[in-house]
Amino acid sequence: MLAVNEQNLTAQRLYLTAGFIDSGRRREGKKGRQLLLYYPLSANYIDATKSFNISLTEK
């Protein structure tokens, strides 16, 4: 998982070009709204959010 500021279009373009995918989720960071991106791994990848019971919903 990677969070990037919604207003930082240059960084968004860089990460998306590098293969990161927008999860569609957002959160509020210290400097504004953040897009949550992820990098897809192989089919053998164990989803850490499930393995460690991590919640990615806004609170």
C-alpha cells in the first residue's frame, strides 16, 4: 500500500506508470486527502490486510 496526496499529480502519474493501481480508497492525511494505491504481486501473494486483520476504511 502506498498513500499519495490527491493534489500531487506528478507523483500519481509516476506511481501509476510504475504499475501501482488506485484502490479507490481515500484517507485524510496531515496535508490533505490521500489516494491509496497498491502494487499487484504474484498470484501466490498473501493479502496482508487479511492476514493481519488490517482495516483500510476511513475512521
